[in-house]
Amino acid sequence: MTEIIRNELLDMQDIKYREFQAKLMPTVDPEKMIGVRTPELRKYAKQVIKSGGAAEFINELPHEYFDENQLHAFIISEMKDYEKCITEVNRFLPYVDNWATCDQLSPKVFKKHKEELLREIRKWIRAEETYTIRFGIGMLMQHFLDEDFKAEYPEMVAAVKSEEYYVNMMIAWYFATALAKQYDEVISFIQNNRLDKWTHNKAIQKSVESNRISPERKEYLKSLKQKR
């Protein structure tokens, strides 16, 4: 099944798009990128599911190409059975080696199982693997910054200490989004310098770039930037 799928992905190859993608993902060997556009991959994932070949494909890890990992993420994201989905997410996460696959792994079924998901998020955030941690923070950002928000959640994110760029970038993204959605609850993390300097300043930068934060709050956030 993998060989069949790989050949079909090669048929969808766009060399210029591969060159564009390679510049965005320095952690991925360009030779391991086919260059299939994301909308085509999403569409193809649904075709693979419909054909009955998805189970065999996602069972064959590790994959050789970035695009195969992307396809794997999109297939998992379409799963309707929560328990099966979580099993496959946990089996796949150790093989995720780039921010794009990590961020595009977003199972639709998660929104219907918040309590169970939160237990998994706590495990992911405490993991050692860069993209497992990033995925956990991403899921907390996606599912727990609105009506399900609790003050303990940004505490969980602030407690993550890492030297990894892609972890710290996600922490900054989380707090920028939290400032847009739960400003009064999270502004103290910026006021009290709860994040390392780079992440702190990046969170402010992202907040200032956001259309969801008022000009007045943006000016105040700028005043909280840590100097060198």
C-alpha cells in the first residue's frame, strides 16, 4: 500500500512547491520532500480512507517522505473513534520531525472529548520529544482557550522549560493567542516575566501583530518587552 500511495504522491509532485517548502522546514532533508500541495494532500487523505487503504498505510512506520507523514497526519485527523484516534496519535508522534506535520495533526474528534484529551495533553507537555511537547501545547491552545479555559492551563505552558526553538515558538504562540482570548487571566505572565526573555518578547511580538488585540493593549504590551 505504501508503494502505491508513494507513486500517487509522486504523480502530484510540484517541484517549485517543494523548493518553497524546503526553505520553511530546515529540519527536513529536501531530498525527503516530494512537494505535494497541502489541499491536494488533504483531499487525497480522504480518498485513501474511502478506498480502505488507510489502516495499512498508517501502520507502516516510519515513512520515508515528509509528504507521507503529512498524509498520515491528515488521515488521523479524520478519525471518528476517539480511542482509536488517540492510540494512533501516540503511535505517530515519536516520528513527527517538523513543525508542519505537528501543527497539521489536528483530529476533529478531539473537540467532543475534552476531559479525556486534557489527560493526554498533560502527558504530551511533559514528554521529552520536541514535537510531542509542541503538539500538546498546540492542542491546549486550540481546545482550551475559550469556554473550557482554566487559569491552571497557562501555568502548565509556562512551566515548560526548553532550549528547543520549535517548543519556545509554540509557547509564544500560545501566550499571544491567550492574550487575545483571555487577556485579564494571562497578562500577569508577561508583567511578571514568567517566560524566558526570547519567548516573552516573541509572545509580545505576535500579540502586537494580531488583529484581535486592541491598539491600547498593544502599546502596553510593547512597554513590557524585555531589553537586552
